[in-house]
Amino acid sequence: MKSQVVTLRNKLGLHARPASHFVKIAGRYRDTKVSIVRDGEVINGKSILGVMMLAAGQGASLEIRCDGPDEETCLAELVELVNNKFYEE
Amino acid sequence: MNQETEDSTRQTGRVIDFLEVKQLFEDNEERLRLTLLAGGDGLARQIEVKHIHRPGLALAGYIDLFTFERVQVLGNTEINFLRGLSDEQRAASIGRVMEFAIPCLVITNGNDPPAELVEQANARGIPVFGSLHSTTDFTHLLGDYLDDQFAPTTTVHGSLVDVYGTGMLFTGRSGIGKSEIALDLVERGHRLVTDDIIRIDKKAEGVLIGTSPELTRHIMEVRGVGLIDVRRMFGVRGIRVQKRIEVEVHLEEWDDSFEWERIGLDYESTSYLGVDVPLLRLPIFPGKNISMIAEVIALQIHLRVYGLNPAEEMQRRMSEEMNRRKVRNYLIRDYE
């Protein structure tokens, strides 16, 4: 299992569109389990409703966990997505 | 995001170039209550525009911007104006208008044509019709007909089904199962407009109407069975003749790289005859109930018409929640 803590820097945080971006990328790694941890709450990183439920705004810190055969590339891609402000700004 | 649906065979829009006056007369003799009064030699004249004109100003002498290429309608005003003129003035006034290559003239309200008009119409071979309708009624009815005739048209390969009142166009490569889905929807109580070949007319601005060519209407090919007659098989409630096209569902082969729409905040769109239609892509694989999803899409489109979009609602709720948390965090750190 690989994990990394990221901070949301984009203005809207993990809003609807960024969330859909996130689950689409996570969904590409079929055999890797993706979770997001925030304040002790763990949600499935491939579930759009789960990710939206976090309502993580700007400045929020999240831990992304990837577990499976592609955990390294999957984690790298998701961290890059968050650090690049979901390629939306 | 405009994307061509690559494997639906599609022709570019076509607009008819002209309509013969004879055709207009034959199509509308009863509906427009028409009689031919003069100029029968000119029935082969061509109407090239769908607009209608009342040549009052041209009759009065102002011909600079005279839109002579339109069907000319003489109502009570024009006829009374002509009646009030001296014989010479009347002949001159009518001559001024008839000099132009006008396709045809219609006199409404059952008024009698001035003798000078009949004379000149016969001499020049410009058809003059009489109609028993009032000018207002006549222009409405004729406008409707001309709109129809000159409507841009295109043909698309696919199936068109009325699902809960939403016109749903299914496209996708041959043999992917469009007909089977249409059939399944008919079985569930929805109504087939056409299968295989769909004629699309652009009616009003932004409105696409799909119909089937008369020859193949409500006949469907089911692979492995052959042709079936949907009307006979499922009865009249399983069919309809035309339907506005409100959404396109593009059926695709599923593979691992397929990216699903996950929130539906904005749909892709495609365009026919310059009118945008929302486009949803659905992959087909065993165990996936496309008919059921088609019903859900229809209802979703309905809700959108009424301004209800769950993705937007979700966004609103998330914004509220994020704000609430921001305020809470601020107050927690407030040790004044």
C-alpha cells in the first residue's frame, strides 16, 4: 500500500467536476484499490458520491491511499492531478 | 463539445431549391380553398423562397425593394386601393408589379380580380389564384406549407423511439443492436417512430422532427428473424408517425478504456442541420439493460426541461457544506 497526503490548492476544492476527474482516473486502475482519508473518514476513491461527500474545500488536507499491482503509478497520477489543480485553473 | 458520431451514416442537410406553382396549387387546392383565375400558362413558374409578400407599396409605386420573388398576396387593402384608381392608373399600377418575374399572385377573401390584372396575367403567363380565406388565415396556412416544403432535411441511420414522451435517437454501427433496443422499448409500452432510416426535418428554429420514409414505416428488421411489422405485431399504441428529437444515445462496443459519464453536469452534444442535440454514449455488454437505462435517460431529460438537474443540485449542496465547514473551522480557532 502506498499513500501520500495532499493539500487542495484549487479554488473550488474537490467540487463536482474535480471529483469526476478524480474517479475517472482512479477507475482506470481496475485492480488497484483507491481510498481517500480525511479526518479519519475513509471513502472509496472510485465512487463519485463518496468523493463528493467529502465536500473537501480549498486548503483541505487529504490522504490518498492506493493498494494493488499499480499502486505506485496510480498514486503518482492522482497526486499530480491534485497538485495541478485538476487541470481546471 | 461537438463530436461527429463517426459510424452513423449521415448525409449533409438538403434544402429544396424551388417549388413549382403547379405543385403548390395541387397540394393546397382544398386546404387553401384555391381557384385558378388567370395566367394558367405560367403554372410551371418556380417559387424559390418560403416567404410571402403583400405588394401594397409596389402597387402604389414604390418598387425599390420589391420582393417580387415571393408569392404575392392581395388582400382587401390592395384590392380596394386598385378599385379606387381610374382605369388608366389601375392598368399602370398593375403593370408596374407584373413587370417583375413574380411566381404567382393570390387574391384573398373571394374578391374578384380587376379586369386589368386578369388581362396582364394571361398575357405574361403569371398565375393568379383566388382564395376564400381571409388574408390572415391564408398567410398562416400558406406560410405553414411553404415552411414545410423548404425545411432543411437530412437522413440518419438509426432508430427513433418516443420514450415517456422524449424523442430518443439511437445510433451506432450496423448490427450493434439498435433495432433490438427499439423493440424492447416497444414491448415496455413505448412508441416506435422509425427504425433504420430516419428523415430529419428542421422545423422551427432549434426543432428537429424525425419521421420514417413512408415505404419503410414501422417495418423493422430483426436479425435472425427478418422483417417484422411493428404496427400489426404490437398495435397502434406501439407506434407514432413523427417525433421531435430531443436526445441521441450512441451505442458503442465496450472495452476497458471506455470512460463513463459520472456526474452528467454537462453532456456532450452533436448537431443536425445546425441544431444541437445532447449526446450520451452507452457501451453495450452482456447483462446491461439498455432499455431500462434508456427510460432513465428519457426521464432525466424530462427533469432537465423542468430545470431540475441533480448534478447542479449536488454542486449546490457541496458548496453549502464547504462553507459551513469553513465557518466552523474559523470559530474553533477563535480563542478570543
